[in-house]
Amino acid sequence: MIGQALPLFESGNLLTKEMLTSIRDYSFGFSELLYEGYGNGILKGCKVTTTEDTIRIGRGIVVYEGKLYLILNQLIAAYYPTDQLAIFKLQFKDEIRTQGFIYRELEVMVTNDLELNSHDVEICRFKL
């Protein structure tokens, strides 16, 4: 059958596994279809700001391997002048599967190594 089943959240209805599955599939499936074919990188937001000794990436959405990752809290990395070109990047760790979740950690870093590996998304380059 081709169609769509929308759960009804009404008084007296019990919350079922099928209702939760429908919400999950719709929310994740919709966003992945909407941005299908986009390459790894910033999709929305992720404003970069600096202080005297930190570089920060703000709230936003990043695409990595076809999946959307929400950055809901500012990510901060320390930096200092080196008079060398540096990269501010997000590094995606390997997926971890636990009971009930698929989890992937992100690490933000500043490095003078200008080579990106397959787990990296470059935010910006700079020289201080």
C-alpha cells in the first residue's frame, strides 16, 4: 500500500509503538529527503565568532554522510597566533549503537594540519 498514516493524539488514545515509529520516520525521513544529494558541510547557521583565545561555532545544521546534525549549543576551541595557516573543523567520530540509540560524537578543533580526513568537515581557514 502506498500512502501515509498520521497518528492521532487524542484523549483516550494510547500511545503505541506504531505511532512513535510514524513520527520518527516522518521527521528524519523528511529532512533527509529535503537535503538529499547535498555534500558534507554547513547547511544553515553555524556562525563563527572569536574571542582573544577561542574560536566558536554557533547553533546550526551540518550535513555529514547524508544525515543532518543539529548543533544546539555553541562549540568552542582554543587557539593562539602561530603565523601559520590553520583549519577550524568538526571531526565526526564513528557511530556507536546502543540499545535504543545511534550515537555519534562531534569534536571541534583547530589544527595546523591542512589535510582533511574523511571524518572532517572544514568550517574555515585562517592565519594569525
